[in-house]
Amino acid sequence: YPMLHFISLHSFFYHGVMVYLGLLMNATNYIELKLKDIIYFAELVGVICLISLVINKIFDSNLMFISKDFPGTPLTILYHLCGKLFTPVMIISQMTLPFLVVYFLKNKRKMEKIAV
């Protein structure tokens, strides 16, 4: 889609709000992340991925980039490396990696504060 298309603007706003709220919750310590919380995150993202997969099959789309190659992006490399396992690799990655990155960065910052 072109940059100023409704879908692009809606997506930018929607994802921007999600990132802002996540940063705000972490910055204010609204929640205390525990490693076991990955279960809840993975369940939620997994359900969304499965819904997206069904929509992708019906409408030949690529929601969440889990169904097919996205040429011109780094996903192409992963697509060619994984072959037929691309979809499960993408789903499992989206179910775990974002949580783990935030969890370990937040704990690293906490440990640095303790060391000071």
C-alpha cells in the first residue's frame, strides 16, 4: 500500500499505540514480567497467528508475514532457509522472541541498577 493509504495510516497508528503502551507499562513498572508470563504471551500471539493463517488461506494474503515470502525484505532470507518450515518458524518466533527480548532487556537494566 502507498504510505498515505488508509490501511497504512491505520496500521501505523495501531502499531504505534501498541509500542507506546508497552513502553509506558515497562517504564512505569505497571507490571512485573516473570519468565512464566511467556505462556500467556505465546497463547495470545499463537491464537492471533492461527486466525491470520486462516484469513491468509481464504484471501491469499500474508497477515503477520507467516504465509509466504515478502520479497525485498530480510524475511526472504529466512523464507529460503526454512523452506516448508517457514510458517511454523515464523509463528513460533512471533510467539516467543518479542517477549524474550523485552524480558531480558528489562532484567539487564534491573541488574545494572542493582550493581550501581
